[in-house]
Amino acid sequence: MIDDANSEFRSCRWLLQHYLGEENEDHACVLLAELYWANYNIAKALQNEMEESEITDDGHVVFAEKPLLLIQTLSHSKKMASYELNKLSISTALN
């Protein structure tokens, strides 16, 4: 999940730079900025939790409730922004 967020973070940064140079693309820029922000914060929250959480005897990481809710909320925001971008024929997927 961290790798996905970092990868999408980089592609959003490139797309955001591209669309900021275009005229009449404000809606796309807002959605890309939201996606950029969500990916950055998902990666940051996951990294912080991995550093601070304990690993169980069977190798699982147990997350606290608050960070887990944050990651879920950011993931939902990311999904909705991606959906709106797809309606504009903009994809953040790397080929």
C-alpha cells in the first residue's frame, strides 16, 4: 500500500504540473491536488504506524484505531477523486 501511494503520488505530481500549465483545467487540477495530498498522507501515515506499531508473534502489524480511520478516509477520498478524474478521461495509472 505504501508503494502504491508513493507511485501514484509521483504520477499525480507529474500530471498536476502538466495540467497547471493548461488553460481551463481547474477542475482537473483540484482533483489531482486532492489525489496528490491523499497519497502523500496515506504513505506518511502508514510509515509512521509501521515505525510505532508492535509486530505480533505471527508477523502482523496492529494499527491503532485513529490512524486506521485516517487511512480509510484518505483511501475513500482517493477513490472518489480517481473516479471523477476518470470521468474527465484522466488516468493516474502508470503504463
